[in-house]
Amino acid sequence: MTARVDERLERAFDKRTATALGKLGLATVGDLLGHYPRRYADPGALTDIAALEVGEHVTILARVEQATVRPMRNRQGALMEVVVTDGSSRLSLTFFGKHRGSLYNHEKRLVPGAKGLFTGTVGLYRGTRQLTHPDFTLMGEESDLDSDEALLEHATKPIPIYPAAAGIPSWKVQGALRVVLDTLTDPDVPDPVPDEVLQRQGLPPRAAALRSLHRPATMEEAYRARHRMRFEEAFVLQAALAQRRARTAAEDATARPPLPAGKASLLADFDASLPFVLTDGQRAVGDEIAVELASPRPMHRLLQGEVGSGKTVVALRAMLQVVDAGGQAALLAPTEVLAAQHARTLRALLGPMADAGTLFGAERTGVSTRVALLTGSLGAKARKEALLQAASGEAGIVVGTHALLSEHVQFADLGLVVVDEQHRFGVEQRDALRAKGRVSPHLLVMTATPIPRTVAMTVFGDLETSSLTEVPAGRAGITTVAVPAGNTRWTDRTWARVREEVDAGRRAYVVCARIHPDEETKAAAKDFDDVPEFLDQTGPGAEGAERPPLRAVLEVVEELRSRPELAGIEVGVLHGQMPPDQKESAMARFASGEAPVLVSTTVVEVGVDVPEATAMVIFDADRFGISQLHQLRGRVGRGTDPGLCLLVSDAEPGTPAFARLEAMTQTTDGFKLANLDLELRSEGDVLGAAQSGRASSLRLLRVVKDAGLIEEARTAAADVVRASPDLTEFPELAKAIHAQLDEDQEEFLERA
């Protein structure tokens, strides 16, 4: 029999084997070939048992140290306890039987000195780690290894250890692969990497690489095969992104060049009115954007910047260039709080230049425009007015939430779409807004979460990327301190510090992960902006430890109103379930100092700008990811006074959660923190598995560590797409893009 990569496993194997492999999500021979070893075991080296974690599904290579069989105490049946060792640590294996005779086969095989592979889920019983009813195969036994060659491989060659499941242990996956590899010929394995690319990179064909990956003679051979398959993953992804760039370059857009010097211009008047000097970074990025806006091809640019680096000013200058050229700009924000603040900020920055059509605007000798705000909570009259301003062109800048996407919203001439906090929007939402232009509008997406270069190349590879790393002069900096939860002395001092800030005329945020104390975290947050994006609900990872409940806004606000340190201070509240007018009122009272302490959910995470806010207390800080903590911290210290961020946590030293907090206390550099965040997270999270709920198509590529390889793949893919934009000359590559990047993953890649 000769297997084909597209053949269903039901045809390649018996029903029992195919069903078992199906538990691993494998449906075809190609899926099986792509089920790569998690690691390799050296036949001469036993697994480090001390490193096993409770709850982990493992396959270990160990030696039997002792085995005993005894009747069970409290019910009928027999219990076999086996202790295996790696030479220093031990692990218990437990088997149950109806009577001693039913365990005879195990008793005969699992004798002291026997070496084998054992697979199961690590459990905990009376403080001791164990595997209950593990599958196993022993070295030198023909019962589980189907040939002399297989025995030789287990005895002398690296042993591939595969991701496994109940009923399909690693060695059975290995056996299934042996059957497939013995029948596949090179022509049966289509290769998405063209021959000329393989030759330039010095890489073997796909079929040879798969054999080396699944049946290596040496570890060096396995490493070379993994490198080749990593390159393939990067190459296919980069080819998909190169195609997107090519499609974008072929679209038509209206050129929006800056007006010549001396001509009445909003942009020139705005620059002249600025009370501060733009940073070098703002100037450089602004020049890049200005050139692209002047092109008849649509700009697709990602603007990432450190918290407080002045992205809004850069975006506003781009919007004014478009308005000067006769177009309109739309700014899409993820929440009503942020949209309203953007509208206020833009009007304040523009001053009388935002008063077109009013008495104040008429008094100006220069040009002016209007900034309209459109959100779902607007009353009928205000909504009608905003819609008319957008449709007539009276409003050169329209700021809004998802309400901008409504079919009732029309623009006179939409020339630029600015998407703030791009990760909050899907591709359909972004494209729904861009579709409102006569031709493709220019696109500028912004994020205040710094994105490491490797991720920008991988996830946002169809966009040009600009970075703002400078913080405007005059910022006093932020001090971050980790505060142990439950320590009365630290708690008292925390609120005393908040009181000191308030007495000095400043403001303080208090952030909680949920709204109601009696509801589950995500059930309590009906507005998505109230759900911590990287919330770790498993806690610091103590074995079997129950975490205390997350602190809630409505619980904490009552507690603070009764604390003596805050006596006489009004404590405000803000969360996503409040009506819009109450949200606006809460923010206004906080900004004015009427309620100088604000207890809030993460709705304040992005964009909220109160220069007088200098202190922030974050409860359950260990349950958040680094990026979100950095975003939250960026809400304080935005004026001339120094900021203070207190991270309240019960994380234990040595846990990943503690490492996140420690990193936060050591640096305020968002780019350093973003790299660390990637190191602490899996590739699947980086590439969208968390967003789509599916496994990432990238199995071996490491976005953090494989920067050089990704760069090489990007260059090679660009050459291939340049030679054949529709990939008709490279049909196997086209098929691989379609197969590996399904619609969900393509949407994730396009979500910027």
C-alpha cells in the first residue's frame, strides 16, 4: 500500500487506530506527518522526574526500582504500586485490578531494572506525584515494537516523544508514522518551498526532512530537520503576507499631498499653535506618513508607540493633511470612554480650528473644520447632527466606536481611517469602515502595546511599521512597587500614600479585575473592555492551591469609603456596565478632582488621559499579563509630577506570575517588557490561537528566537511572490497557504 498525504486515516489504518489518532485532531496522513515530536529521549539518559508538573500529560523514560501488589483495603480488588526512577528522583505508578491475577501481566513485566517509556497525566495523591494506570512499553519487548528495526531504534537512536492522549500513547503514534513513512515516496510529499529556494538555503526536500524528523539517526539530524520545517512554516506565512502587500499595492487610493507652503492649511496652523516641540520620532514618523498619504496607493501603516509617546498628535497631523486635501478622516476607538476622550483631546488640540460653522470659527482668519463624535449611546438629536456632519463633509474628523460601522453612517469623502488599539477589532469591522470610502482610504492603525520586531514581521507583515520610542520631555517617570496582599502593614501604607497624593492635589486610580464580588469574572463583564485581556485565572500555579476570589469594584469602593486614611475624600466608580452618561460623569468628576480616587475596571486601560493622575493601585496584579499591566500603569505620571504604581498580589516567588511583577518593578521600557511577555507566553498566543480558539498552524517556528530565519523567509517569499503574484507558477505553495491559514487565522493576520 502507498499512502497519500491527503488520504483519510480511516483508509490508511484500521478503524481503531484511526479513531485513536483522531483524539489528537489528526484526520489525514498529512496531519499525521505534521504531528511533530515534542522532544527526543536519549535511550541512554532517563527523564528528569523532578521537572514533571502536576496536571501535565507526559511520556517519560525511566527504570523500574520496585513493584508491589496488595489487596485494596476498603473495597474488592488489587492494587499494584510501581516506583520508577531517573537515578535521583522517583515517581509512583498505580494500577488497579479486579483481583491479583488481573495484574499478573504487569507484575511479570514491571520488574526491578526494567527500562521503558511510561505515559499518563501527572497526578497528586497525599502529596506524592504519580501516574495512574499509565500506558507503557519496555525496552527489548517485541509486543509494542513491531520489528527488529524498531527495537534497534529504541536501543540506539533518539526516541521521538509525541504529544499524546489517553488510548494513543507516544509510541503508538510513532508506530503509525513508521507505517506511513515506509510507504511514502518523495513525489507523494508535495513541497511548498520551491527548489531554487531550498538550494539557496541549503535545505533538504520536504520528504527527506520528515523522515529525519520522525526517525532521526542522531540528534544532529533531528535538529537539521526541525530547522528545515521551521523555515517552511515561516516561508508559507511570509508568502501569504507578501501576497497581501501585493494586493494592497495594486489598489487605487486618492492621493492626499500636503498643501504647499504659504497656502492656508490646517496642518500648518496646527503646527504653529503647538505649545511644545515635536520629538524627533514624531517628526520622522510624520514625514513617513505624509509621503504615503501623497501616494495614489493606499497607505497601510502600523504605528506602535510607548505609552505616552504622542501617537495621538502624529495621527492628528495625518488627519489634518487629509482634510487639507479635501478628504475626511475617521478615528475608530474600542470604547465609548476612549472615543469621547479622543474627541475632547482633538478639539482641545485644535482649539478654534475645530469650530467651523460656529461664531468662534467665523472669527478665525484661517481654515477650520469640525470634530464629530458618534457613539451608540447618543440621543436621537445628537446622532442626527453627527450623521449630517459626516455625510455633508462639514466634519473633517469623525470619532466614534462601533457605531461608525453602521450602514446609516456615510461620508462625503473618506480619505483616512485611523484605528486605535487595533487588537480590539476584527478584520470585518475594519473593512466595513474602509468600505465607506469612494476608493480605498489610507489606513493607519495604532497600538500602545509595543510589538517586538519578530512579531511585527510575522503577524503584521503586510503592514509597514513605525515606532515611537521617545517620551515627550517633561515627564517625571513612574515608580512601580509590588505590594504583598493580605499584609496589614503594607495595606495601611498603600492607602496612606494614596491620601498623600490626593492631599497634594493629585488623583489616584484603583483597578479591579471584575465588577461584582458575587459573580464570575467574565460573567460580570458584559462589556468586553472590562475583561482583562490576559487574565490568568489559574493563579501562580501552586499545586492544587485554591486562589482567593478576585477583588471587585463594587466591593472595593465600599471598603475604601470606610477606610480612615481616605476619610473626607470622595471615591468614584467606573465600569463597563454603567450607562454612558454615568461613565462620562465619573470621568469628569475624577479629572476635576471632585472625586479624586476612582475605583475602576480595566476600562481605563487605554487612552484615558488625566495629567493630574499620579497614583494607581492594581488589585490581583499577578493575574494580568505584562502588556496590560504596562498599559494600566501608563495612565499615571502623564504630567510633570512623578507617578506611583502599586501592584497588589499574593504571587509566590519562583512562579511566572511573580516574574511578571518583578519585571514591571524593574523597567518602564515597553519594548523590553513586550519581549519578556513573549518569552513567558506560547507561540500560539502570539499568533492568534487564543483569539480564534484554534491551534496555531505554526508548530515549530519560535517567533521570539527565530528572528533571523523569519527575515530570510520573508526575503525569499517576497522574491517568489514578485515573480508570480498569484502563485500560479508555485501551486504547492498556494495550496499550503490555503491549507495552513484557514479563514480564522487569515482574519487574525489581517486584524491589524
